[in-house]
Amino acid sequence: MKNEIDVYRERAGLSQGDLATAVGVSRQTINAVERDRYDPSLELAFKLAAYFDCRIEELFDPDIEPVGE
Amino acid sequence: MTEEFTAKQQVQKREQYSKWINRSVGVGVVSFFLAMTIWTVTKEQLVLFTGLGLYWLGAIGMWIGYWYSPVSLRDEFEQHMEWEASQAVSAFIAAVSIIGIPADVVLSTTGVYTAPAAIRGALWGYLLLVFIFGAAHWYVKRQYE
């Protein structure tokens, strides 16, 4: 899943390790998420959004077809 | 287990308990190999049993660490990687069982070829693992119903 985590992180002047500690995961997790290698859980996605004070949709682009009629 | 921690505390606890567990296992394993090395010289059985006891203590220490850790010792990405690795192992075991066991039965029954006992033991051991996996899957599925 494409995301803007690295943009938000760099804007905040944080290293991957700093962000990882702030949301309670390992640096490898943040690295994998930023490189689109791993889709985070809802819990982590919410934590990241809360940390950057934005909506989840601003951080992640699921690139899926609209659902509904 | 229900204790609430800040994200930073979670990371700290994870590192702290992981360190304790690694030390416990490390001491146990080193003690075991040390005991075996000493035994090759002394041939004293007590040394071996002491090494085994220390190894088991290390394993118990690991278990206590896992059990009493207030946070998960692996974060979600590490758990995901373990899940992927587990899937690969499961696929390997299933493939070997599905292909190997019928072949073993046919070949040994017809007398064409009898595999070495170690290979046959592994094949049937894998089948046992498949059944254990099935039982575990059934149990886990029940938790979600």
C-alpha cells in the first residue's frame, strides 16, 4: 500500500527509529511500511495518523476500486 | 497482560524482556556445550546432567520471560515475518507428506524400495505434524466462533 509516512516523518525531523519508538514498534517495521513492503495493522495505522495528527487517508493510499453502488 | 503502556514503554519493555530471555537461553546453551566439552575430558556423567539441568533452567527462564512479559515480545511486522516463514515450513511439510508417504507405502509394500529408517521416520513424523496442525487450526477456529 502506497503511503506518505516518510514525507510526514521527514517533515517532522524524525528518524525511522524515533518514529518507531513513538508508536511502539521496531525501526524495521517503519522501514518496511515506508518501502511498501508491509501493510501495517489498523492499530498501527491509527497510531501513525494520531501521531502526525492527520487522517489515515492522508497517510495511506489503498489504491482500491470504490465500493458501493 | 492488561497493563497499559505508552508506545515508548512498550518498546522498552520489549527490549528489556528480550534481553533477559536471550541471556537466559544463552547461559543455558553455553552451559550445555561447556558441560559436554568438560565431559569429553572427565567422562563424569554428573557434569553432563548438570549441563542438561542448566540448559533446562535457561529454557524455563525463556518461558517465564515470554509468559510474564507485559507486552508482546515481537511487534506486528516481526509476527508477520514469522507467519510467512511458518507458511513456508507448512507448505514444505505438506508437500513432502503428500508426495512422500504414498510413495513410501507403495514402494515398501511392493518391495521395490524401502527407504532408510531415518527417512521413513521423518516422513511419518511430518504426517503427525500435519495432524497436529489440523488440531491446532480447529482449536484456533473455535476461538473465533
